[in-house]
Amino acid sequence: MRPILMFAAATTALVSGVAPPAPARADSYVNCSSNDYRRNWCPVYSSGRVWLDRQYSGGRGSCIEGSTWGRDRRGIWVDGGCRARFRIEDRYGSYPNNGYPDYNYNNKKDDTGALIGGLILGGLVVGAIAAANADKEKAPSPPTPSAGSGGSGVAVEACRSEAVSRVAAYGQRPRIDRITTTTASSGGWTVQGYASVDAGPKAVSYAFTCRYDNGAAAITRLN
């Protein structure tokens, strides 16, 4: 349609009064008749607006909005012999309860959204826990030092020998006074204790920390 014709059509609609908009695809139609000039109701399953689309009756059965037809909670009503087809704007989202208000509807929607959100969040949490457990199962366990060639006994003896060798540079008769701790860590052992030597007329004691790893002992602290 050309712009001039469109403007003319719009102007005609405004001059002639309020005209219903062009039917939308979703709009529906209902035929309703006042038999024997008595009032009758036809159900409407939408909260949208209603327009008189086509009048079938004539004479005394004229359809006049507010007089011989209208809309209320029960649907479209007709009276006085009015017979017509009515167009209903579909708005099922507002009143899903067969065209009537359901005052709990908004709460239902909120509860449903919260439930779905809770289920999604719960699923994510469960999935994260499962993934973490799976990673733990896949991750190799650190080797645990065992007795024998790599056990604590071998580590202690190697560290005793290394500590005696280190303190021998400070006096005579180097010796181990005691071993205080032996701890397994990262595939090896950490041994702590005290070693002493005779320095002149008195004995001098040294605290030491020794690391035993891959078959070798090394003093990491001596004071």
C-alpha cells in the first residue's frame, strides 16, 4: 500500500470511531446467539479484548455492545436476539485458568522457576563433586616409602652416617646422641636428631635435619 493510501485509511479509521485492529494470527472467533431473545453466555478462554466481527441477526436482534452483548467473567453474553461472530484477542498468558483469573498463577510461576533453578544448581553441584572425585581417582597416589632399601630404617642409618661425617670436622669422637623424628614425605624421608663431638675438655652437641631421597642422604640443617 502506498504511503498516501495508508495515511488515508488511518484517517478514515480515526474519523469513524474506534476500529478494531487487523486480526492477528493468534486471534480466535466465537459464534454466540441469543435464542428466543433470552440471554446466553459463550465461554471465552482468553483474557484478550473482544470485538463484534460479524452480525447474523437483524431487526430487533441488533447487536449493540453493552446493551445486547458484552463480556464478563463467564465469557461473551448476548441478549435480545443478538446473533453474531466475535473476535477474541488471544492472551492465554494472563489468565490461563480457562479465561478467568487465577490469583495463585504468579506464585506458581515463581515457585516453578525457583524449583527449576534449584534443580539446575543442585545438578551443577553434584556434577562438580563427581568430577572432583573422578579427578582424585585418576590422580596417581604419591609413592609410600617402604621398608627395605627405601624404608625408614635405611633412611635413618644413611642420615646417621652423614651427620657423623659432618660433625667430625668440629671435634673428636663424632657420634649420634639421638634421633628425634623420622617422617615420610614426597617419596623420601626426613630425619631429625642430635650429633655431638668432643671439643677439648667438653662435648658440643649439634641439631641436624637430614633428607633421604633416591638412595642418598644429605644434611639440610646443622646448628
